[in-house]
Amino acid sequence: MRLTLSMLKADIGAVGGHTAPSPEVLARVREVITEGQRAVFLDSLVFHCGDDIVVALTHTRDPGDPEVHALAWEAFQEGTRVAQAQGLYGAGQDLLKDAFSGNLVGLGPQVAELQFEERPNEPVVLLAADKTEPGAYNLPLYLAFADPMHSPGLLLSPGLQAGFRFRVMDVEATEAEHVIDLAAPERLYDLAILLRDPHRFVIESIWSRKYPDEQAVAVSTTRLRNIAGRYVGKDDPVAIVRVQKIFPATEELGPCFALAPFVAGDTRGSHHLPLMPVPANTPASSYFCMPMVMGLAVSIKNGRFTRPVDMFSDPVWEHVRRHVVEKAMEMRRQGFVEPAMLPYGELEYTGIRDRLERLLEEFTVRS
């Protein structure tokens, strides 16, 4: 079966600030999605990561299908109405446009879609992050698909030994989509040069080289500030990762998140903190809104999801989280000084940059 898996995510309001959506908002989103199931899609999952609601859909239509996207837009709109009625914080925050134009891309919600011929057994990991930007996935995905120190299948499995093709997007190019394809391992150093700057260069997709039509990864790459022209919240990306057989195993992907790379985000979107792996449906952290990532492992058969398995809920991850908290506390002790706070060009709130401009006018040239 030729199948499309769509992940669509939006922050449409949370309780008491940036925490989690209310049960009523989640229920309304699920209700709208369920009502559209027979007509539009095969199966669905609705869950949250921090204060973001994620809708995952399987269907036989192409990526970007207007009816699929319209259904998600309606669900987010209806959830927003409930959030407004409850007085939730940031109600409708990610819905940056008033009218649906046939596709959610460019309207605010994050979108990742991947089309493939369903295998006899189709294991997939659904990733969702909160309080960070799309480049947060750069290092874990690089380690899983290009580094045999973390992904031994690159050495051991004939299906992986040919390597993978990384498609990288320059998200600062707003007039058009600027992408480059780099083959690993031949162009590993070029790939490293780009991925070291996760604010600007973001992995958009990864493809098998042995089976060139087989896409392994799709990542949402929307930068909200490029749409709104101002800070409206961090981008909170989602990603779809196919695993096993001709792709890295689930247990090779998972440890790449144990590194907990420092990523941009957290409080006011203007600091660096480690990316913490958390169980699904975890509220955002009250400790500086620490960036978080969750992963649901599912199998798909005839377009239907099995019950998800939470990737980051087994006992090993408690030890990882303790280490991540220590990293976070050490970084935040540095306060406003880089690299704890982002460089001026990446700060989401303009107050500090405006004040800097006034200070620069007071400088004098010393002879």
C-alpha cells in the first residue's frame, strides 16, 4: 500500500502559562479528527508534547493534500475556541493566519509528511519537541544515520552500508526554499560544516542510498518568526523516522538523544539548554521551560497504528534525565552571558537588541 504519514502540530493554548493543553482542548481536537476519519484518513493519533498538540494521520493521499490539512486546521481552530473559553494562555498562538489556504505550511503549525510503500512490517518513530527550533534534531539524526560510533548498523547491515543522502535546508532564506543534498559518508565534512549551525541549516529529510526511492526521515522546518515577522514562540518541530531493516534500528536511534545536545529555546526562546528526552504527554518544564523531545514508536499495518510504545519511558532514561538536569543547571547559572543566552542575531525578543543599538550610538572613537 502506498501510504502517507502526516504529523501536524500547533500550540493553541495551555493552562497557567506554557505547561500543557487542558483535557477539554485535547478532547475537542480528538473529536474533530475522529469525525473526519472515514472521509479523509485511515487512522490517527492525538497527543501532546509540553503545550503543543500533535496530530498524526495515515492516509492514501499525497503529502500536502488540502482535505487532510483542512481537517487538522479545523481541529486546531476548534481547540482554540475551547482554549479561549477557558482563558488558557496563548490560545491559538501558532495559528498565525486567519484563513486556510489549502495547506498548513506557512500558516504557523509544524508539518512533517512522509510517503512510502508500506513494508510487511512498518516500524516508525514519531518525534515531537517543545521549546526549541527545527535544528534541534540535527545532531541526533546525524549520529543515527552517519556515525557508526552511535549506529553500528552502518557497519554491520548491508542495507545501511551504502550510507544515506541528507537534504539540508537553509531556513534563513525566506524568498524561496534553499536546499542541498549531501551524500554520507563521502561528504561528511561538508555535512558537518552545515549542521554545526542548527539555527540556520536544518535537516529536512534523509534518504537511503541503496534504495534511492526510500525516504527515511521527514522533519518540519517552519520558522515561526519568518512567518509572523516577530517572536510568537519557538518552532517546536516534529519529525517522522522510519526504522529497522534498511534504516537504523529503534535502539540505535534512541541513544542519539541521550547526548542531550544544547539547543536554542527555553525561556523566552532566547537561551541554550540541553534537549531532554521525556515521556509522551509530559507538561513543559517549569525549570526555564527546558527544551524537550518525546518519541512514540509505532508499527503500521494497512495504514493502521498499533498502540504506541513510549521510547523515553523505560528506566534507562531516568538516569539520562538526571544528567540532563545537571547540564541545564550549570548552563543557566551563567545567566545572560553567552553561550547561556543566544547571540544577538538569534534573540527572539527585541528589547535587548534595541538597547544595544542605543548603546552603540554612545561609543566614541579614541585617537
